[in-house]
Amino acid sequence: MRFLKHLLLLVSPVVLLCSCALPDAAQLGIKPAAEESGAKAPPKKKPEKLNALHNPDVDHLPFVQATRDRLEYIEAKVTGPYCALTFDDGPHPTLTPKLLDILAERNVRCTFYVIGPLARRYPEIMKRMVAEGHEIANHTMTHRDIRRISVDRMKKELRDCHQLLIDITGQTPLTFRPPGGGYNDRLMKIIYDELGYSTFLWTVDTNDWRRPGVGVVTKRLINGASPGAILLCHDIHPPTIEAIPAAVDGILEKGYTLVTVSQLVGLEKQGNVKSAPNTHAVRELAYFGPGAL
């Protein structure tokens, strides 16, 4: 028995020592092997910097209403490197905000031909468009072919959409695009005489509503950029939104500056615009004042 008691007295301290938490290497003053050898730990990766091109500032160019000598616009008569990117049939609750993010990153201003009920449903998107320098324009209330409805119904469609856009955003729409591009000379004159709108069509139709593929939409936009061109897309199709970053960068790489359609009208009224192509498109946001013209 005495032997067992002595044995327990000897073993107990060892058990207590082993049951205690051992200090870590830092507490013991032991350096990691990498520090002992003088080797440095690999640096943390920084997030990749965005590499998008940026459109020169165009906010000094006013939105100008067309006059009766131009009832119809397929393109603007300018010789300078300016073209307009336009989007029809929105706003869309998720795709249009994503598009606005892409345009903001590149300092691009464009024109949105919106449908009245959708504008009413998404007023915050509409307000954001205007706050970020874009132009809003009339695309009717119900997207009906204006050739297939009465003249009175057509005028009501345009008047109701016109007033709705003013009520939501405070911006007065200056241009109109007929749904589906359907119109005739008689209706065009009525629209201008009674509502003050010239009819705006397009130079290049991407046919993105046919879903030709992201690469095809991108190529059509880049190849379609020319002085005074009006480029047609829709901000309600996911592949179109996916195509816009590369398309815009490609247009800027060609030396073009993107403006709204009413800014194109203003440039046309100034006469021949003899600016050199936008070789100053840079990969950092830069301000280009009126002297850039």
C-alpha cells in the first residue's frame, strides 16, 4: 500500500502537466520556419482593376428638339465621330439597372425609349436614368403599331406617355420612336404638328430580339458605329446586356463618342462637326470639356 501511495504521488504532477493547454509557438518565442530562413510570406492578391474604356464627358452638349425640317431621323447629319446608343421597350426591373451600371462605369450617355406602364411600375429606375445623364423618350403606352389604331388613339398614347414621363422624372421627352418602326408620312406629320415630336428610327438594328447571340450583337454594334449613326438595342434581353461592355469598348476603341439622340440633333444643327476621332478615350475616367468639340 505504501508503495502504491508513493507511486500515485509521483504520477499525479505528470498527469496535471499533460492536461494543461500547451503554449503556442508565438508565446514561446519560436519563429515560423519561413521567418527563420528569411523567406517572406506570399503577398495577398489585390482585386483586379477594372479595365473598361471611358467615354469623354458629353454633359455640356444640350438635348435639342428637332424642328419641322427634319420630321424623320434615321441618322444625324454630322461628320464628326459621334453616334447614339438607344434601348427600347424598358425599363426592365433587373436588366436595366445592370445596364446602367455598365454605362456608368464607362461614362456613357444613351437614350431609352420607354413604355409608359413600365415607367410607372419602376419609377426609381426612371429617376436613376435621368440622374445619370441619360435621355428618356416616348415609345407609347401599349407598344401598339400606330398604323393599326385610330389617329385619336395614337395621339392619346403619345400624350399619356409624354405626361407620365414628365411626372415621374421631371425631364420632358423630346423624341418619339414608333413601336416596331411602323409609321407613314401622314402619321409622321400629325405627330409633329400636334405633339411636337420628330420620328426617330435607327441606322443599325441589332435584331437582338431574335437572340442571335452575344457575339453577333457585339459585332453589329461595333461595325455599325459611323458618324451620326443611331444604334438600336433592347434592354429587356439578357444577351444584349451581356454584349454591351465589349460593344461599347469596341465603339470607343474606333474613336467614337457616344451621345444621346437629342445631342446628335444639336450637333447636326451646329453644322459640320469636324472633330477628330475620339483618340483620347482612356482607361481612367477623364473630363473633356467643350473644347473637345
